[in-house]
Amino acid sequence: MTCLTTVFRAIVLLSALQLLSSQKNGNDQPIVGILTQEIKWSVLSKSYPELPLSTTYIASSYIKSVEASGGRVIPVFTNKSLMYYTEVVMQVNGILIPGGSADETFDYGIGKSVDMIFKIAKTINTAGDYFPILGICQGFQLLLLSSNNGASPLTKCRCNNLNTPLNLISDMEAKSVLFQTMPNNIKDILLSEPVTANHHDWCMTRKNLTSTGLDSFWNAITINNDKDGLEFISTIESIQYPFIGLQFHPEKNAYEWELDDPHNWEAIITARYFYDFFLNKCRKSKHKYISKKKLKRDLIYNYQETYVGNVTNAIFEQAYFFSDSTINNYLET
């Protein structure tokens, strides 16, 4: 065990024990950290020349979805230190890893950030703390990579603009935390109507889950088929930790209009369930900001939202952008 690992574990465990001893209950004002990621849309740099190439972003639909379920959001910046992510995790009540098209590397960017947060969250949950993570689309994939020591267990597939019902694996209904509390009307729609929005080129198969040994960490809950008939896992749940991955995008049904996503009532009400579920998990977390002043400084409300739906080939309606200078100024205050 390296000196850094020893120090890191000591800091996290001490912080967790302090929180557990000082707070007996969860909270009804959950704070969710959402990771930023690098922009890969060349068209945006042409349409918004004032944004540097190194700018990161969060699609507004993720933020709106958290807010609609009764939470507030802080942006969690990529390419920061282990100490930064430890401090963030110990103050927020859950982390949302969004979808996107960033490079899936653990050398820099969102991949490196997810790996650090994943290890912190495992450590404090093991110590008796409670801290949930939700990964969506690429966030789903990055959770799998983190639990596989950075090696990709994914398979190339064709799932862009694919709307499907979920196929529940028969012996998982009783084991799944998502489906145990799911109302029957929501379950009936999800399992029969094409209400989940898929936009991904990489998939996780049950074969790969088993061959990599990841089936000892994750349960595959639902499956689907891509446009060529390839079976892929669409929902995963950690066996030991409050970590959930969705390969589809429940935030798009209500808030995104640039792609062929389902927007009917059935799609809206079922998508809402996943964010409500996650926020209820976040309410069980006992983490608390060290001060209201710092919380108010960190909240997403301090940043400007930008309309990008008028950009050619846009995939979002609105987004928050974070330049390096903005982030550095924030961290120095």
C-alpha cells in the first residue's frame, strides 16, 4: 500500500466517522454533484469562439432533472486533485456522472475524475457511511471501467437514436433496488413501451460482465438489443454499494428536443422515476456542507446557462460552460 493510499484512506475514514457521529439522520435538502466533462463538439467551438477548446460543460437537462426531484446541484470539475474530490464527496449527498462523448481514459478528464470519486465512495461506504452514485450512458460505462481497474469491458454496438422498452432479467426483479420499490404502473410501461432513450456506440454484454469477473460487483438488471440484434445490459446495480448505472438517458425525455427521444406522457412519468429514486437515495446521505456561505458559492446558480439548440447538429437545448480561467478563479476564492 502506497503512502498516498494510506493517507487518503485515513482522511476519508476520519471524515466519515466524524459525519456519522455528528448526524443521526439523513436530510431533506440533498445536494448533488454533477461532473463536468470536456467538449468534443467541434461545431460549438466555431459557433462560440469565445469558449476555449479546453472548456468543459454540463448539459442543463441533468441539472433540471435533479431539481425537479427536489435537489440542488454543484458542478464538480474534472482534472482536479484527490483532495478536491474527497472534499466534494464529503459535502454533497451523491454524485451524478453524466453521458457524453469525452475520451474514456483514466489519464485525464472525466475518466480520471470518476476513478478517484469511485474509490473514495467505495472507501466511505465500506466504513459505514452512505453515499450513492448514478452513472448515465457514458457515466454507466465509466463506472464499469472504474470497477475493472480502468480496462474497458465494452463492445462496439449501434444504439444511437434507439428507443426501447426494458427487458427485466427474470431473477433480478426480487434483487433489484430499482424494481423493488417501483410502482406497478411505472414498471408496466417500462417493460412494454419504447420509452428509454439510447444514444451510445459502446455496450456492455452479459458475457463480458461474467468473463471480466464484474458480475461479482455488479448485477445486470435489464437488457436490450441494439439495431443489429446485439444484446446489451441497460441497467446495472452494485451488489454491495448504492451505485446504479443506466445506459439510457431519462433526462432527455422531458428536457431535450434535438434528437428522436420519446416525449409522450408514458416516457415522461417513467423517466421521472429514476431521478426521484436517486434523490431519495441522496436524502439518506448524512454529508453536509461545512457552511451555508460555501454552499451558496458552489451552487450551479452562480453560472450562466447557454442556449445551444440553435447550433448545427446540436444534441442539447441548453448547457453550462466552464472555462479554465473561470474554474481557477473559483478555486482560488
